[in-house]
Amino acid sequence: MYALFEDAGKFHAGRLMSEAESSVQVELDSGKRVKVKQANLLMRFDAPAPAQLFAEAQRLAGDIDLDLAWEFAPDAEFGFAELARDYFSAKAGATHQAAALFRLFEAPHYFRRLGRGQFRKAPEETVKAALLAIERKKQVVAQIEAWATELADGRCPPPVRDQLYRILFKPDRNAPEYKAVVEASKRAHRPALALLTAAGAIDSPYQFHWRRFVFEQFPKGVALPEVEPPPIADTLPLATVQAFSIDDSATTEIDDALSVQGLGSGTVLLGIHIAAPGLAITPDSPLDRLARERLSTVYMPGHKLTMLPDEVVAAYTLTEGRDCPALSIYLSFDEATLELRGHETRAERVPIVANLRHDRLDDVITEASLAGESPADYPFAPELRFAFRLARHLKAAREVVRGKPESFNRPDYTFRLVGGNGGEPTGDEQVVVSERRRGSALDLIVAEAMILANTTWGRWVADHGVPAIYRSQASLAPGIKVRMGTKPAPHAGIGVPQYAWSTSPLRRYVDLVNQWQILAVARHGRTAALAAPFKPKDATLFAIISSFDAAYAAYGSFQAGMERFWSLRALQQQGLGELDAAVLRDGLVRADRLPLVFKALGAESLPRGARVRVRVTGVDLLTLDLHASLLARLEVAGSEAAGPEEGEDAEDNEVAGPLALALESDESTAPEGVEATGASVPAPAPGEG
């Protein structure tokens, strides 16, 4: 005699060897003997043999009409043998009974399993809903098959194109579009990105990078609503200064300006004037929520996304010819020794006499002219000479704290796009990449002034018991990164005891938050801790830091990627088949005339600093890869090329892997941004302008 039983949802049959009260022993066709509980024993039969019974029963089960079986089935609980007698004949044998069992078991939408071979038919509404779902699933499967076939044949279905970035970067693995791409990739034996590119899903490499960034960072779109700039409630006094700003020609968010008073009197008053949107924008207002959602202006060659709406920026930017609302800090210095004697902070209206543009004046306002070694025929020459002397003094003091001097020998680069319409670039514009040496005289003046303001304000608010958002770095040791927190701590990279970003409130949300805190101290003095928008240990501050860190890193990585894209486009447009470069490590080299770091085959064994010429063998604008091989090692007169400068180890990571670039965390090399005309405006090392 044979027995058919269920084990873990599967059916087995074998020869019945022995039987006890609660179990039986069955020998399978493989010769293995198993112990089966009586509760799992479903049927005993004498013929046919188990293998034959299974084969015949499975064939018969496929012929059972489920709709008809459901009609035949009683409303009450029933067994599979009972249904077999109703469906086939009153004399249904083991094979027909097994067929009924198999068919009932595989159709839970028609028949509910109750155990021990017992079933109950599902309500009619349940059956109809299940059948509809099954039909829909069949249609989805058919659609996936059709889309996969199109993709494998080199055509991209519109629904797949519409979901391109979700499929690649935030996939819903149950979505039919995603499944179609996976299936097509298997058939074509190609990675998904290569498959979709060949199928025409990607309009252009530039649009791919841009739309991916927007998809990941701005799922609701990049447009800011039109907002009426809120009025300033305070009645602000008019400052008795003649202030001037120093920025690139393309800068529209002019955050800072300088003034110098008292030259020749023995005591000089340096004014650092910061745009003051914090006087009008209040915490948790609609405009604040808008700024907090974006957190920073996003820069890229030829385009930018401002943190604040254009009309708000225009209302508070420090434009020449206007008396602009500003948060000013006045620092009093001994004119001879440059000793700091004191400081005062005021909210006021500041006359902005001029917006100086360093890209037009770098060759005019030189170190020699500022040091008195050559004529100084330009506006604000006496003021700039004092500011330059002070800047060098402040820089030297910071270098003593740092323990070593700052060195910035490599140039920054600016990007200018030609041929666009002034709006969002298409990627087809002609790009002009120009070098701009770091650490010019004007850069130094602005950088040291901003570091001074950020350091002084950071200490001032802390002394009044008011928290702020600080940037700190424990040491200059490799791997020690800049961190953000709510308590003052030394910044080893800059060489200051504390550092709170406060000088770019139009461009960075952290600076706007700190401006609110500074204003509270300026207005309330010793009771500022009670009046400040953010109190000590305020959880909101920590949330802002977390959000800002993530957004700022993403924006910086995107800017680096877009600058690499345009550098590769410049290489293509100029037809450069060869590049001179310097070896960094492990075959990684840095080009001389373009901001490109890449692998050069054959350079792996060369020492750091070796000068080489490489042959460009390929450019991939989609992955931002530059392929090259060593052509020749160049002789350098006197000695090998100069060794790496400070911070260079971190910058080795700027070579792009597939669709990814590293963001430098060192403040001294962090770019200020890319303005509307496409110029990358580097920060005056080592702070920000």
C-alpha cells in the first residue's frame, strides 16, 4: 500500500512501511524512509505506483475547470476526495482524487485551505476580485515583456524614459519599468546605463547630470515662488561710512562690504558690513521655511540656483549706490602696531559707494601697489593699503597658531560659457576655462576680513550665552575633518579659536541662522540668551546642522561634477589629444591647464611630482571618465617638480569614478561658487568671501 502526504507545503508519496497511533513510516522512491504524522497523511492507495500517480494526477489537474469546480463544490467545508467524486464521477479513484487535491491546493483564490485535505470555497466577490488581479498581473507581465523587447532592440518606451532617474537611482524593484530594464539588461548582457543610453533614453550627458541632481535634491522642482520681500520693522540709523564690496563681476548675492575710517589718526576703524536679510526674514516664517528647504545657493558653470528668490536677494544685496540694511562689526586697531583694541556690532543702513570687481582689478590692484612699492591709481587706494597690511598681519598670526604657513600654489579655474541664451545651459555651449591664481591681494583682504568677523562674532555670542553654529577642526592631522556644532571650538585648518559662518546670509542658511543670534545679542545684550531665536541645546539647531551638512555636501559634489564635465568638454572642443601633467600617486595625475585629475596607464611606477605627457585615449561625458596613457616623462630643469602642496592629498579624490566625485572638506580649498555667467569663483583662501 502507498501513502500520499503533505510536508512543508509539498506533496510526497511512497510505500507505507509501518503504522503507529500518531504516525506512519513511509519509504520514498529514493529509498529514504520518513516519519509522517497521521495528521499529514492525506490518502492511502494500492495503485498506481507513486511516480505514475503524480504524473497522471498533475496532467488531469491541469484540465480541471476551476470555475466549474467552484460551482460543484458545496458551500460547507469539504474534502478533496468529495470534490473529485462530484467533478469526475462517483467512482473517482486515487489518481482523480490526487488531481483534485493538486488543483484545489494551487487555487487559493477559489478555495481556502483548512488543513488535512479540507477546503472551503471562497465567496463569489473574493473570486471575482482575485481573478481581476490575476488578469492585471498577466497584463503587467506582458507589458514588461514588450518593454524589455523594445529596450533590447535599441528603443526606449516612453514610460521607461519618464521613470529613467528613479529606475537608475531610487528604484522601486516592483515597478514594471524597473523590471523591464532588468530583463532587457539580462538579455542584452549590458549594464542598465549602457542599455538605456543605446536605446536613446538619455537626451545628452549634460541633461543626464542636471536632471539626476534635480531628481535627487529637488523632487518638487527648482523654481522658487515669487515672494514680496518683507519690510524691515526696525528703524535703522545711517552709518557714516563709505563702504565698498569686492566680488567677481558675475556675483549677484553681494553679502559683504568693507569700510576704513581714521587713517592717519593713530586709531583705524575697520568696518565689515554684512547683508542683513535676518532683519526682515523671521524664524519659521514662510520665507525662512523656503530658505531652510534649500539651505544654500547651488553653483555650477553657467547657472545657479539661489537659496532665496531673486526679488529677495535684490532687496538685501549690497548694491552700489544704495543705503543697504546691514549687520556691521567695527573693529578698532592701533594704526602702527595693528593691535585690536575693541569691537562693536550695529544693525544699520550702510552707504555702498562701489562694487569693486576683482576679476577686473586683480592686475591693477597688486601686492606691489598695496605695499607702496608702485603707484596706486585706483579707488580706495589708502583704505585698501591699510586693509592689505592688516590682512597680512592677521594671516601671519593665524599661521603661528596653525604651526605652519599656508601655501596655495595651484590656480583656481573659472568657467565661462559662450553661446547660451543666458538661461539654463544645454551642454552644447562653448566653454572657456581660465586660470586664476589663488591668494591674490584682493582675495587676501576679503578672506582675512571675513575670518576676522566670523571669529569675533563667534566668541561674542558665546560670551553672552547664546548658541550659534560653529565649524571646527581638531587638528591638521590627515583624516581630521571639519565638523559643525553648537559650541565654540578651535579650527586648526584656519588657525582660530572659534569660527562661526556669519558672513554669507544670502547664500547659506547657517549664516542666516547665526545672523539672527548675533542680532539678538546686539539688541538685548546680557539678556540675549532669553531673546535669541535658538536657545542652548535647541534640538532645532542640531537638525539644521544635519540637514545643511547633507545638502552642502551634495551641492558641492554636483558643482565639482559639473566643473569636471565642462573641463572634459573644453578638452574635446580644443581637440587636445595630449596633456602635460604631474603625477600624484598610483598612476593618478593632475593636468596642468585644466582642473582634471585622472588615471594615466603607464604612470603607476612614477614618483609623486614627476612631470609627464599623456595621450588622451577617450572621454566619457556620462561617467565623467577621462582615459589616458603615458606618452613620455618630461625632464624638469634643476630638480624634480615641486612636491605636493598643503591639502593635496584630499584633492587626489577629485578624480571622478562612475557618476561620483568627492567633495573637499578643507575650508582652505572649498569653492565659493559659480556665478550666473559661469565663472567659478574660488574662495579667498583660507576662508570664504
